Amino acid sequence: MHGVTLKSRAAAFACAAGALVFILSLVLGYTPGAQDDIVQIGRALIIAILCGTMSWASASRTIATTATAIDAATERLLAAAHGDLQSRVPSEIGLELPDLSVALESLFSQVRTNLDHVQALALFDQVTGLANRTSFCRQVERQLAEREEGGMAALFFIDLDGFKSVNDTLGHAAGDQLLARVAGRLREVVMAQIGAGMGDAVIGRLAGDEFTMFFPTLSGHNAAARIARAIQFALGERFDLGSQHVDLGASIGIACYPDHGDTLSTLLRAADIAMYHAKHEGRGRAEMYSDALALEASDRADLERDLLLALERDEFLLEFQPQIDVLTGRTVTAEALVRWAHPERNIVMPGAFVPVAEESGAIVALGDWVMSRVCETAARWSRAGIHQRIAVNISTRELGQADFFLRLRHAIATHQVPAGMLELEITESLAMEMEPRVLDQLAALRRDGVRIAIDDFGTGYSNLSRLKELPVDRVKIDRSLVRDIATSAEARTICSAVVGLIQGLGMEVVVEGIENQAQMDMLRVIGCTLFQGYHLAMPTGEEDYLSRYTAQPAALERGAG
């Protein structure tokens, strides 16, 4: 009953009990014909009063005990609100209010479990069970603060090689399983070092496929190098994921305390710089931080900053290299190649800035600039009667943009480019891993008249059945397959088989990287007629290209006007 106190309930109970006893006394003690009814009523009233008083006393004692239990429960809840989740629920609550006691115990147990889970989430990586970034940093900072003077420590920054392809081909569940296996092998490395007297280490997973290890006590740089080799050996062995076998590797950067930094942030930065250099030099390497690497990283940062400014200042330009049909002598395609007219470094070739653009994400904006300029150029050539396609390279990062094809079609429509004037080049590895969504978009462009070509064929691993299903018109054989074709019978056999395969699938073959006449003569015997390379023509600016490889430069000028 809402609003009714325990005392009012006790009083009501006592009155009811007294009234009941009074009525029963009258009924049971009534004698017919008795002379003095008042005496009988008085006796019944006395008995009723005594019964009511005793009921009131009993109820009061119960109320007092219950109130004490409730007070104890209130105090226990207040203690829990201030963080005490470990103390037991007082026994008087269990005696007087057993249901409440069970409920409180269950509540505190559930809260303790949830808090433990939250703490685990805050400190440990759920995939690998290693310390996460926050926990790793706290542990290392504490160890650095508690270090005694002298001695060396080492921080290892480990980045897995080839992990992204596992996620892309086998799925994220397999990727998580692989990360857990990597963590297990890193633990084994630490246990082996402990057995060798190196001391314990802190292992963490910073993010994605990046791991860190910190050894607080090492004898010197040679010991750090030995540990790096042990890590590479452990991660270089094949991983078995059920029916799948995965070969990984690791690029490792090493930074030593105090030589390369005396705080965690400086050590992490130094190890990251060294790891980046190891990956850039071919992966599967371990590099120790040095001032030279720091200078290189600084130059890369400057180049990245200048790259963004160059996009704003329109410092890029296009050069063109022809693809020539040697049977007719006709130039069929011009490959557009981007150059950077740097105000201080003169002309910068794409090999120096495209990787930086890829890593920084600037490749998307750069790709948009190239595509817009190519569309504008192709439209001018078409209006001038120059019917050479212009080929443009498309990077993995660009194709990964959800709106890439929308932006491409917008550029085509804006400049009113005939679709047959454009050719998109994608790398072999990218072609083998393309999602169905991208394949459908490429197929739609091909139906509209845009040519699709696979570039650098022979540098990756091609699935032949996959190649047959791709919406591709042309395949450009990489220079690595034809470099020794004039002197090596094995190279001729391989190249002949590749050319026969591509032509058998109904695709056109273009051989790039032609460096001498002997290569070209041998390739003509094999059956190739389309060539591109320095032996035939160097990349050059538009005006020079048109004067050399078209017969209508004047018409172009009139069309541009």
C-alpha cells in the first residue's frame, strides 16, 4: 500500500486482533439468562485490550528488527555507491529480508563482473590478448621512470608484411585468427629471450597489423639485433589457418634507450621511422634507427607537404609516350605520364613522389587532376581529328574510393570526351583482387567504349581463369619478362607462352620497356607488333609529341582555338 508506514500497519494489526478477540470472548463467554451483561462485556474488553497490547508489542519488535535490516541495507548501498563492491551483505539483512539480501549479492556480483570486463577492454586487445596501445604505453612509461642509471633498453616496432591481402582474400575472421597466432609467436620469442637471460618484455598491439615489444634491459645494440632476427624467424615460418597456408613476414624498426630517445614518444617515433625504411627497402628487414634515417623521414615529410602545395599551385604537367604498331608504323595510343615541375627540384619523376602520394592519400586528388587533364587533352585531340587513345594509370587507392567512377564519368561528361579516346590501365595485382563492384563498373565503362588494359603483367601472380573473366581489352607485358629475351632461351620460352596465352584469350598484347632492337626483333618473331619503350620514344611534352607522332598539329591548334 503506497504511503502506509510500518507503524500504521502494526497499529492496524493490533486493533484488528483486539477486536477479533473481543468478539470471540463475547460469543464464547455469553451465558443466556445471565443477570449482569455488563460484567461479561467488561471481561471481554479486558481480554481484547490485553491481546491488542501484546500484538502491538510483538509487531513493534518486528518493526524494529526490520527497520534495522533496512538501515543496514541502505548503508551497504551507500558504500557500494562509493566504490565498495567487495564487502559482504550484512547478516541481519539476510535474516529479516532474505530476498533483498540475495538481490543485493547478485547485483554486486554482476557489477563486479561488468567492471572487470570493462577494465579488460580498456587494457587488453580483444583479438590477441596482448596489451593495447594504452596499456602498453602505461607499462613502458612506468618502466622508463623506474629505470636506474646506465644500461640500455630497446623498443621494437613490428609491421606485418602482406597482412592486408589475407584480410582481402580470406576475410577478417581469418585475419583475426592470424593476428592471434602472431601474438603467440611473439610471446614465444620473449620466453626464449627470458630463458637466455635477456629478461622479460612488454608486448603490445598498437593497431591493425602493428605490434610493439619493449625490452627494459639489454646488453647492447647487438642484443637488440639478435632479438629482431628471432622475431623475423618466428614470423617468417608458415602459418596454418585450417586448410589455408599463409606466408607472412615482418618489417621491424628498432630504437634504443637512451641513444635514440629517453621518452616513450621519441622512442616510438624513432622505431616507426626505422620500420618505414625497412618496409621501403623491400620488406622482411630489420633496421636500427639512425640520424640518416631521421633526415630521410624529414625529407619525406617535406615532400609530402610540398606535394599538397603543388596540387594547389598546379605544378604538375603531363608527358606522353607512344605505343607504336611496328607493322604499320602507326601510333595507336599515347600513355599519359605525370611529372612534377617542382620550383626548387626541377622536374621530379613519379617514382619519387607517387609513393608519398599513395601513403598520404594525396594520390586521390592527384589522380583527379590527371584524369581531368587527360579528358581535356583527349577532347581537344578528338576535335582536331587526332584519333589516338590516351592511356592513364589508375592506382589501387583511387579505385578504393567509393565515388571514383562517378568522378571519372563526371570528368568525361564535363569535357565531352568520346569514350573511345580513353584507356584505363590497372596493375596485374589489382586486377586479380578487384571486388565485383569494381569489375561491374569497369565492364560498364568498356561497354561505353573506354578501353581497359592490365599494366605490368608478369610482375605478380595471375589466376588464368580469373584473367579470362576480366573486362580487359589489352595486356601490357612488363619489361622484366623481355629484358633477357634476346640472350636467354628460357626467357624466350616464358615470353612466348605468355604472349600465346593472352592472344588466345582474345586480348591485344603490348610490350613495354623495349630497350633495344634485338628485343623487338625477337618479339616480332614471337608474334608481337605493339611496342612501347625508350628504344622507340622517350616521354615528351604534348607539343613535341604531336609534332613527332601525329600529322595534324596545326589542326589541333585550330581545334583548341
